[in-house]
Amino acid sequence: MRHSLSLALTICGFALCTAAHADFRADFAVVKGGNGDPALSRIELSGNRMRTDAGNVSMLFDGSSNRMIVLMHDKKKFMDMAKLAETVAPAMEQAQAALANLPPAQRAMIEQQMGKHMPGMGAASVDVSIKPTGVREIVGGHACEVYSTAVNGVRSADSCLTPVGAVGITAADAAAMRSAFEQLKAMTEKMSAGMFKSPLSGMPMDRFPVKITSYRNGRAGETVELKSLITSSVPASDFAIPAGYSEETMGSMGRGR
């Protein structure tokens, strides 16, 4: 799930606006690689509701209630991110306070162990940066500019971004996407007790990804490209928790394993 959250932060936050909503569904396909982390496959938006899909995980956001739900299709479970943030934040604050009182060597050893079990959380803070590379490409007929995302100085993804209008997305819909990821930003930073700072403020506005390449250990992994974007009504059921899915809570995680 960590990768999906990171991916969500990487692909969005590209907008401001004033125009009428025109729902859309953007489908992506893997064009290179395909044996690593789950790749982005779809982004859907209807009014102030948004959904992203990557592998077996979907993220649902409802702007009217600021509710963020993560669906885990392989387990037929869902997690309420607001509830998770309320549960995890105090524990992270306590952990940070305890670590601060340890000798440097002992603290480093514990942080290293944390990193093994919670990748990206082993350091005192997680620094995420997004910078333009100066590279320009043509992807699917769309001119785009490549931005590189790095986590603690390590390259994690390259995203080729094009103006939202170039793919038919209204400014209002782009604003709804940004609202969703601003909420994700707040939740993520709350859960990490300040260890993680969202990269949203460094992202270019009014942009949409037409190509994303993920990196692991300095090597390129999957590359996905935008294959279609349809501006039509999206079924309300796409933003609902499927029947039969049960809620995953901090208390239930790990049971039965």
C-alpha cells in the first residue's frame, strides 16, 4: 500500500480552477517492464469524487465529506484513512519522543530496523522532492515535460506532464483532483508525526501525467502511458465500497497470518 500512496502523490496535485465539471475516466497501460510494483491503471473523477487504481488497490476520495478509503481487492477489505490517521499519529509521536532520548548509535540501529519493516520510515524524516529535468517528450501525441520525484535523494519516479486542457480535462475537474490529494497530504503528514512532508507544494499546477516511469534501486521499472481519456458520466458505483468488503483496522491487521 505504501507504493500506491507514493504513486498517488506523484501523479496528482496538478491543478487550480474555475469551470464546469465534466466527469472523466483516464486509462493507463504498461508499455515497458511490468514485474515490479503495481502500476497505475486508472483515474476516475465525478464532481468532487475521485478514484485511482493500481494493482489490487483502489483509492476513493469524497470531497464533500473529506473521506479517503483504500480498497484492497485481493483481501476484499477496506481502510478508512481518517480513522487510521487518528490511530497511528499518537503512536508515531510517542516513537519519535522515545527515539529522541536514545544515544545516537542506538537510535540509528532502531531506525534501520524500522526501515526494514516500514520502507521509507527508517530515517528521522522523509524528504520528497519533485524537480523538472528539462527533458521534453511527445507521448501519444501530447507534448509533455518530465519531472523527477526523489525520496531522500533517491530517484523514485519520472512523470511526463502535459497541460490538463490538452487531454480534455476541465480546470474544475483538475481542482477536484488537487483537493483530493491535499487531503491525502494532510493525512499522511499527520500519520507520520512530521516525519513525512508531502511533495504537493512542489508540483506544477494544471498538469496531468501522460507517462510515468517508476524506479527501484536506481533502475527503471514499469512505464505506463495514458491510453484513453473519456469525458463522460462515471457510474456512482465506482466510488462506493463494494458489497462484501469488511473494514481493516489497526487492531485487525496481522490477524490470521
